[in-house]
Amino acid sequence: MDHIVIIGNGISGVTLARHIRKLSDKRITIISAESDYFFSRTALMYVYMGHMKFEHTQPYENWFWKKNRIDLMNGFVEKVDTDSKKLLLKGGSTVSYDKLVIATGSKPNKFGWPGQDLKGVQGLYSKQDLEMLEKNAPNNKVCNRAVIVGGGLIGIEMAEMLRSREIPVTFLVREKSFWNGVLPAGESAMINEHIIEHHIDLQLDTNLEKVIADDNGHAKAVVTDKGETIECNVVGLTAGVAPNIDFLKDSGIEIGRGVKVNRFLETNIKDVYAIGDCAEQHEGIGSRRPIEAVWYTGRMMGETLAQTICGNPKKYNPGHWFNSAKFLDVEYQTYGWVFSERGKKETEQHFHWRHPEEKICITVAFDKDTNQFLGINTFGIRMRHEIFDQWLTENKDIDHVMTYLKDANFDPEFYKLHEDAIVAKYNSDYNKNINPKKKSWKRIFSIA
Ligand SMILES: Cc1cc2nc3c(=O)[nH]c(=O)nc-3n(C[C@H](O)[C@H](O)[C@H](O)COP(=O)(O)OP(=O)(O)OC[C@H]3O[C@@H](n4cnc5c(N)ncnc54)[C@H](O)[C@@H]3O)c2cc1C
């Protein structure tokens, strides 16, 4: 019986193991150095904020693994020998495999800042990072101020976490506006305002120069490239992540920024595969990046590779891009492609609507020559994934999207609806006369 060994018990490795078990009787071992059981990394923040206990982030009961004959091993893989098909673990033990899957995720970026390894300086990625934050910043007596470096999704989460314990936070963001490499200007501006309203000291267009130590080797201040010294006890490094693959250096497995894989998620070495955050496509699929450090990508790759490993070779075909996140109180969803001004093609045009008082807005991207709908970003309005997926597949135009926008709304019952206001602005901006159709459950169920 084939022995499938998976390094990494995150969403990608665990999804793969579950699907292999559904499809076959193969022997499966998952090795991880981080935690005994799979947990939801995206929920780590809620543990610190007191909304849940760490156990609640584990989607499966502890008996699940034994019952499904998935062996879990706690250990750190130091070396992979692809000739003898053996892994060397820290401490000296070895594990043999017939097929190996690398699903080792990411690690926080460090850019060689002086003082980046001092006590009190940390990323937010792992269970251990969460435990460290609990020690470094239990309250605002121990941590008088934290400085967060890097304005992305993890940075804003860390700021929200610390603010939940009333710890003053300074947020250094290299860009001139928050996440404006990804978000169009109007949305990015709205999130800037939202951050400031949450009493976070947002410093845009500002870089970290160095972290200064006290006599005990603990961070006591940062210096910015504006020459300002900011006293603090904790420095959060959240300037992006990179594939966690240092241990593969001399393995012969082809490495770029991540582990290079083809559309079947195969590496250059037979019987060795990579999935999730650590996998790098030789070429990005469509407009996607070669590395996608997001939850849904790991899950889709895990499902796909299970088919190949169980004898039904299947290409990774992620379909239309989608993602979701939260900026403090504002929920964000994206379907299809809405590029920021920096990444936008000349033919991509944006229709933007923003609520006059609340932090609610949408941006719809369309082709200015053909009117084809390209994607939508929504902030503070929940939309139905299946509907946008279908409209993108059927190359609907933006007038169709506006006409049937009410079908796409997925807000809870009794929420205030904004589609009439959105379509009115669209009509006024583009001199159109669209009458939004009433929501139809019949149409919705014919898609879902
Ligand atoms: C705070 C935070 C919030 C996030 N929020 C979102 C979100 O809202 N939406 C979204 O789409 N994505 C989000 N992400 C990203 C998402 O969590 C990741 O894309 C996803 O968890 C990656 O899954 P993975 O299975 O590829 O790897 P991981 O979850 O990183 O799992 C890899 C595992 O392998 C282990 N490992 C690594 N090397 C070795 C080794 N040599 N030996 C043994 N074990 C090893 C690691 O310790 C780890 O446990 C967030 C990430 C963080 C950190």
C-alpha cells in the first residue's frame, strides 16, 4: 500500500489527506512541527480577542484522525532525500515515503532591519506567534504601545487585536494609502479613514529604519525613515509572507520563491508534489500570481491533488478569483478581477459607489470597450459567490449586473439594502436608464 507523507497540517495538507481518504485506502501520515491538530489560522486573532478558545479553532474533533486512519506526527523535517525517499526529522528519526507532498505554508517576511530579532519583535503567523503575543502584549500596562510594520491583511488584524486590549498602536505603512497595490483608490481611502476612526495611529508613506533595544535586548523603540523615534514594547512585523521552504535547499527539488510545480502540482522530482502557500506555479494561471498565499487556494489544491494521487490525474483549475477578509468592522469580498490603479489594464474601467455616511462601498470593474463585467469588490455588503461566478463564466455585461444586482445580495434579513442607490448612481454616471429587477428566489435557486 502506498505511503503518502504530507509535510504540513494546514488547510492544504489536511484537505488533501481527507480527500485521499475519501477516495482510497492508502496509508497517510501528516507531519507538522507547529501543532498536534489542524486549526484555522484565520481564526487566531479571535483567540487573542477573547471571542473563542484555541480549541474552538480546530474544525475536527481529536478522534477524527484515528477514526479516518490519518496518522499525525509531531516533528520538524530538516532534510528530504529524494533518492532514498526518506525524510530526516529534527532529533535524528527518519520517515520513508512513496509519495511526498510539501504543504509547509509561509513565514513572515523580514527585510534585514537592524533589531528585527530582538525580544518583543514578532510576526503573526503561527500558534507560537499567538502565544508570544499573549506574553509580549497581555495588556496596556506591560505593553504601553505597539508598532506594526506593513499594511496588509495581517497587519490590520494585529492592530485590531491589540486595540481590543486598549493597547495604543502605531501602524507604519510603506504605501501612500492602505493596501493600494490591491485596492482601488476609493476603497483604500475609506479603509484609511476606518483605521484612524479606530484610534490607530496610521502613518502612511513611512518605513521602518531600525528597532532599538533596551539593556535586556528587548525592543524599546523604532526609528522611521521620517526620522521619528517611537517608543514601544512590541513590534509586529507584518510586511507580507514568503514560502516556508528553507529546509529543501539541497534536496534537488526545484525552488524559485516557492516550490516550483506544474498544473498537476508536481515538482521536478517524481512522486514529490507541493500545494498551498508554499507552491509556485511556473506561470500564473490567467491573471493569478504564481504564488497565492490564501486559504481557498490551499483548499482547492488539496482537493485537486487528491484526485491525481488516487489515480485520476487532474489539473489544478482554480476558476474565477474570489476572496474575503475583514478590515476591523468592515467585511470585504472580491469576485473576479478588480485591479488597483497600479495594476489596472488600460481597458479596465471602474464604477464606484460609496454610502454617504457609513463605511459601505462597491467597485465594479468592466471592459470599457465591450462593457464585459470583470469583477466586483464589496465592502459592508455581502454578496452571493455562485451568482458572480456564473455572471463571470457567462461573460455578462455590467448592465446585466446592475439589472440583477438584488439577486446577488446576501445580507442577513432586515439589513438595509443599497442596490437602488447603487443603480441610480450608475445610471447617472453613465447616462443609463436601468431599472433594477426585484430579487427573484427562482432565479437565485436556478443558479445555486
Ligand atoms: C493571521 C492570519 C490571517 C489570515 N487571514 C486570511 C483570510 O482572511 N483569508 C485568506 O484567504 N487567507 C488568510 N490567511 C492566509 C491563510 O491562513 C493561509 O493561506 C493558509 O493557512 C495556508 O495554508 P497552508 O496549508 O498552505 O500552510 P500553513 O497553514 O502555513 O501550514 C503549514 C504547516 O507546515 C508546518 N511546517 C512548515 N515547515 C515544516 C517542516 N519543515 N517540518 C514540519 N512542519 C513544517 C508549519 O509549521 C505549519 O503548521 C491568513 C493568515 C494569517 C497568518
